[in-house]
Amino acid sequence: MPSRELFDNNGYKEHYTKTFGYTITSLITSRGCPFKCDFCSQPVFGNTFRARSAKNIVDEMQSIIAFGYDRIWFADDCLTLNRDRILEICREITERGTEIEWECLSRVDTVDREVVENMSRLDA
Ligand code: SF4
């Protein structure tokens, strides 16, 4: 869990508010991706996928909310690589009433209608 209390959150938030009109911070739930897209920088995180638990991720989301951020950027290589895992994260977010907008990178063949609906809460 990052020690966000050691970081100048206000400076970061002021910059984003001036530039984009909202505040946002990153959260990494996993590293690695087994695909090999030519244009990708994925060797930064490697090919081996390893991930945090849904509970641990939502714990960090709630700490980010407590710091007053408006949004979270999931900085994973591909948040939706594991279908069961992304559905579990969405379930944990909903069950714990975690109210914050978020965005992520994905890959089109790793999502389907049910996953996207859960991610957007259209039908969650
Ligand atoms: S799916 Fe995404 S993270 Fe994985 S290799 Fe392709 S572009 Fe990179």
C-alpha cells in the first residue's frame, strides 16, 4: 500500500484541477501481461501476470477517497486480463459502496458485455 501521506497530494491535485477540472491519482492492481503487441511497452512490467486481491485493491481505493481525489487511474498493463478477477473487483467495489470514478487500460478481447456492464455499473 503506497504511503500517500508522505506525498504532496495538494500540489498534485491542484495541477490536475487546473489542467483537467478534476483530481486523479494512480493505483496499480497488477503487473505484467502475456500478450506481445508490437507497439507496447509491456516489457516494463514483464510478461508474468501477478495481481493483488480485490479486498486489498478496494482498501486502497477507499484510502484514495479519504485523500479527497475525484478519480482513480488504474495503471495496470491491462486491468481486465483475468475475467473472474475484474468481476470480483467490481463486486467488492459495489458491496462496499465505493463511490469514485475510475479509468483503466484494457484489451478488447478480454472484455464482454457482462464485464463492461459491471465496470460501468450499468447493470451491476
Ligand atoms: S494487451 Fe496491452 S499491455 Fe498487453 S501487450 Fe498488448 S498493448 Fe501491451
